[in-house]
Amino acid sequence: MVRVLSSIDKYGQVSQRQSSVKGTGSPESAVAANATPNPTAVEGDKIASIHGAMLNFYLLLRCQRLYEVDHPQRIASLGLAYDSVHSAVGRQKLELQAMRDGLASPALGDALLPDATGEMLALSSTLRQAGIRRISFLAKVRLQEVDILAELIKVSLMTMGQATTGQTSAKTSDSEAQGTRDVWWITSFAERDVEGILVNTQVDRKVDTLLTSLIATLVAYGGHSPRVDSENVVRLPGFDDLIATLKLLARITLPLEPSLELSPEAGVRAIREAMEEASHDTVRLLLSAISQYSPEEGELPQFYVKRLAESLIFEYLLAEFAAGSLTPLLVRATFDRLGEVLVAAGKFPGADPPGNQTPSPSMMRSSLAATWAAENYREKLVTRFWLELPPREKSLALRGPDLWSVPVLALRQTLGNLADAGADAPRREARHIVLNYARRLAHEDPRARQAVAAGLNEFWPIIESLWPNQLPEDLSRGALAALQIEREPQTAAALATFIESLSHIAVVRGDYAGFEATLLALEHPSGDFDHANLSALAKRLFAQDRLFLLVDAGLAHRALDPVLPRLLVRDPDKLLDRLTFLLGEDRGASLLPAMARLIRTIGVPVLTILETRLYEARPQRVTAAIKLLAAADPDRLLRGLARALPSWEWNMQDLAVSELSRPTTAPNAQTAAFVFASVLVNAHPLVVPMMIDQIGLSGESSAIPQLMEIASGEHTTLRDQFVRIKAIEALGRLRATESMQLLHLLAERRSGIAFAEPSGLRAAAHDALALIEDRASSASVRVTFDAPNTQTAVYAVPRRYMRVPLDAPLRAQVSAKSAEASAARVKIISLGGAYLESSKALSVGESVQLEVRSGLGKKIHCTAIVRNSAPGGNGVEFVHMNDEDRNKLRKLVLRKMPTPRV
């Protein structure tokens, strides 16, 4: 004997174990028991399968309330629920009843499902609150249908309760509320094409009996009429005959409604009564239709009746359209009219509540009537009509003036098929259809204009594929003309969206002239019509994404399109914000020449804003303004330097001075030196040395008195020894003969037996005198100080001192604020800076402390600024060191420098 023990966990999974009872049976009996299915085991499997399916569906409903539609947890729960429901359905169906005590299944003899933890009771209560008394899952149920059911239950729980409360306050009976809910479920399923799930419908009725009775009655009433060849397509004589046939079909299907719960005998009587009231020709036509469109095996009566009605209508309308009796404008109206007929003929009185002596005046709808009452359902039928239309009739309609009445979905599918064909002829046909459709924007009927405006937005991906190079001007011109005179807000909004799409593709494809023409048309509308929102639309067209595309086009390595500056000048602030952002990227330095070209082409509007940004408090904007002005218009930067320099941090001052010292700004070198001299007192101590060097290199003789004052140490603020040395070097570069007496004094003056000035300063004075007096011994000094002003891709700042390559690199230690101290090797050195070979890259503009080991026990300490950074090392400029370190550096450079040729 074999006993099967089944246990159901909270996820609906079933685990089975077999245990043998001691002292039972022989091996032969055990084999027989294994060969014959145990009814108890089969029943346990069925219970476990149904229970697991409902438990997973309950978990799906919980996820539906807790998570968004696209949440991974909900998606996983949906898949699990569908798999378990589909497994429980098998090849037949799964029918459940929502009882007060839980869920019951006819497959289990109407017994309740096991519910140890209360989930089945909670699910039953949820279904009843949503208006579901009976639910059936058919074998053809789909994943999307389970998803739709869960969503509709959520909607029903939120809306049905309010509707029921309102009806109760109006003393509405429970039966009427129940009928309302049934109709809502039928309509909702019809709108969403749900055919694998039934709500509040019995699927185990003897449908064959009623269908057999229906056909037998039709034969009795119409069979003795002139014989109709069933192989020929049935042609209804006229529209009135079609209406009469649909009315009869709606009436004879009322007995098939599950909500009426009629016995087969009562159903047959109701069908015969409907036949007796109909004309003989109508009965014959319906019999012919049933003989042509017979029920399929296993097809439910509700679905068969719906399919039969659709077949009758489509057969008649397609024939009428082919004959020219039905125009495109009348297709939708005809479907609505036939729907009204079916809805009116499918009404029947609601059931009277128990104990009520007064009959209820409320009317209910059959499933066929409820389906046709849904506007979405009729819209789907209209779309299906156009899709099933023969190619010849469809082509004629789409080339005619009434194609705006074709549903957007049908037209989009037709255009998509033509566009994807690949051949020239179908794509040319699609282009003709689109242009013909767009011309309907000038239609006098506002419904036509609204339909076309909305449809063009739906067709946008197809329009892009049909015109891969440049869109026809007719599209933008027609849309702009229609927008300027349109008074309907919805149509105007759709046109604005379409114009935005046209503008975007124009920018993407480089049709800047077309984009500008659209902006001008919106800003200066022609005619008597003017909308205040047209200018707002023009501003919206200049959105951020399109601005980025325009800026990228303006910075491209090709000839600048003359339209681009006119477009970008419309919003110079956004342009400069974009350029500021790009300068902060790694490729910013390579884009600077193109930015300067663009700014110079646009001219004063952008340059003026850049000049005002020099005085802002945001460092990123100030830094970008300095770089852009130095590259595009150095004179403006020089004009703003006197006012802005005192408020800048030292790194911004350093950036401005180094940018203005580049050889690219050589024509402005003397002007820059003059400005440097005027603002020298307000500059940061780390920036002053480079400014003095630039004064000496530029030959600005007007600064000689100020330099002499600094060199003598009598200046009120600039008295640092390193600054004094820089001033002495500048006097030597300027060949300032008037400073010779001062330089002799500095080089030779003593205080007792010791020199009055430090050795480094005296050495600088001797070198300056050698240059001014042009001594024969000044060859090495000239080589050191008169290095050519050259630049390379890496070293953009001009050379102010001779660079000396070192055969044996010197060890050094670099300390930066952004990182710990690191070792480096000095490969090239000069009086102004060095090149450090290091694996660690430093940030350009960063201040570092440098210690160079120049010999046994000798170290040179200085403050340096990183001027460039490369994968192998960094170039630095010395901006401060004491007198002793300066003298060590001078001796090191002179010692390592090759002997000059005389």
C-alpha cells in the first residue's frame, strides 16, 4: 500500500513523499499499485496545482498595489502567476467561485481550496469586492491577459466601490449593481481583446443544445425559402436588411446570456418568439450567414455571436466600399450606427430583487451589446476595416481628399509596410500619401485638421525614414501656415509638437537655413492672425539639446556655416554656458581655437557678455571668460584686467597673465606689458614675477622707473628679494642705461667689509650690467636671458630663459596640496623653470613646493606653478625662491650650460 502526503508551502509549491506501511502487501501488489494511478494522489496534485496558481495570483495582486508596472518584483510575480495558472488550466479550463468562506472549484466538487494561512479567503474577498463572483481561465489564456486582469481588479477596487455607494444612496437594488458590474467587466474585456478569461460567466452550460435549437429554428422558419448556394458569398440586399438581420441576431442571442440562467427549453422558446416577429427574408439571410460562418469546435456562444456580427458587417461594408456606395467619411459613422442598433436590440429587463412587488424598470445589456457599446471596440473595427481593404480601393482612398478620416493606426501600418518594402515604387507611394495627408491641414473641417495634426506626430519615425536626407519644404511650410491660423487649442498643440520635430531633424541633418526659416516664421507671422504663443514656441525650439547640436556644429573642423552665428547669437548666455562646460572637459584645450573663431564671428553680443563675466563670483565662469577672451579678443581682457584683477584668486590672476603672455597674443604684447605695470601692485606675489618678465620681454620702456624702484628695494609693497631680482633682470632685458648707476650700486655697495646686498641679487645686477654695457664677457648671459620666444604643442608659454638639458637628471621631491610628496627627476632646467619626469601627473595651474638636489648636500627650494602636464612628466615655472636658492640655481644653470660660441 502506498500513501501520498502532499504539503503546500506559501509559494504554492507542492512537495510529495511516499511512505510504505509496515506489514502490507507483496511485491506484486506494490508493482500493481505503482502501475495503476492512485485517485487520491491525482486529486492531491489537482488541489495543489489550483491552490498554487491562486496563491501566486494573490501575490500578483499584492505586487500590483505595492509596485509600479515596470518594477522587477511585479514583473517576476506576473510571470510566476501566469506559469502556475497555465499549468493548472492544462488543456481544458480552470473555473473558480468566490464564496464568502473562500474559493471553490467545480473541478473539486465545489469544495473550498485548502486555506491554512488565510490567503484564499483574502483572495476571495478581493475578487468579490471587485465584482467577480465566478472567474474562468481558458486554455488559450495569455500572459498579457493575466496582467490585464490584475490591473482591472485594481481599477475596480478603486472605482466600483464609489459607484456602488452612489447607487445605494439612490436606493438602487443589489441586482442592478451586480448587472452594472457584469457589464463593466464585459466591456473592459472587449476593449482589451481578452478572450482567455471569463468573469461571471458559466462555461459548463449545454451550449450545443441552444446552438442546435437556434439553427433548427432558423431552418424551420427559413429553410423552405428559395435555396441559397452556401458556397457563394452572401450579399445582403441593402442597409435596412443588414440592420434587420443584426436586430434579429441580437434578440436571438439574449437566451444565450449566462446572467439570465435560462434552461435550454426556455431558450428555445425565446428564440422562436424572436423568429416569429422577424420577416421571412431576414430569417433567411441570418440562416445563410450562419451556414457560411458556422461555429468552430469548442467556441463559446458569446464569442461566436460576436464573430458572426462582425462577419456580416464587414462583408456588407467591404462590398459597398468597392462599389463606391460607401465613402471614407461614412465608414466610421456606419460602424457607429450599426453599433447603436446592436446595443439597442441587446437590452433586456434587470431581475427584480426578492420581496419587491414593483417590477424593476432598469435595463441590462447582453454581452454582445456591451461589447459594441465600447468606443474602443468600434475604433478597432474601423481600423481593421481599412487594413483588410483591398490594395486598389485603399490606394484610391489614400490618394483622395478624405484620407484624414482613416484611423491613424491603420494609416501608420500601411505607411510602415510601404516604407519597409525597400523598393523605390512603394516608398514613393508612401511619400505621396504623407504629403497628401499633410495638405489636409488646410481642411475647413476642424476635425480633419485635428486628426491630421495628431497623425503627423504618430508618423514621425516613418517620415524620417522616407526622407533620409532632407525633408520637403511643403511639410514645414504647411504646418507653419496651419499653426498661424489655427484656433483650436488641441490642434495647435499637436502642430507645435510636429514643428518641434521638424526643427530637431533640421538641426540634426545640418539644415540650419531651414531651422532659421522656421524661427523667423514663428517670430514674424504673416497675415492678420497672431498668436502670443508663437514666439514662445520659437524660444522652445531653441531648446538645450538643439543648442548643443548647433554649438558642436560651430566647433567642427570645417568651414563655419554662415547661418550658425545668426542662430547662436539668439541666446548668447546659453552659448557661453555650453562653451564653459566644454572647456572643463579633457578636450577643452583643443577646442579653444574653434571657440575663438565662433566668438569672433558672432562679435559684440557675445564678447560683451564675456567681459561682464570677468567680474562674476563663479570661478568656472571667470576662468572660461579669461580663456575665451584671451583667444578671441585680448584687448577686451586687458581692458577688464585693471578692474577685475584685485578680486581674483591667485590662480585666476596667473591664468590671465599666462594667457596674455602667449606668443599668439604677440601683437598685444606691449599693451599687455603696460597694463601689467599699472596693476602690478595689486597682483598676487606668485604672479608678479611672470608679469615683470613679460614687461622686460615686451620692451615697455615706460615701466623702467617702476622697475628701478622695485630693484632698489624702495617700493612700498614689492620688496621681496625674488621680485627685486626679477626687476633687475627686466632692466637688463630693456637695456635701460638710466639704471646703470643703480645696478652698480647694488652690485658693489658695502656695509663695512661685507656687501650690502645678498649674493643672488648682486649676481643678477652684474648680469644686467653685462647686457646693458654689452661686455665681451656677457655672451653666456645673453644666451641665458635672450632665449628665443618659441612655443610648441606642449610649451605654449614663451621661453624667457635658456633651457638646459641635463645629461644626468637631478633628483627632486614634489609636494602638492592635492597629493602626498612624490619623487621626480629634473631632466631640463632653466632660471625660470624645469621639466620634471614623474609617473604622477599634476594639475595644470597647481602650486607645488619643489626641492631639487643639485649636488652633495646642496638643495634648491622653490615654489613652482605647473604649466603643462604630459603622460611622462610635468613642466613647472619657478615663481618664488629666496636669494640663496636663486644663486644656487644660477650657478647650476651656468655650470650645465654649453659654452657659447663667440
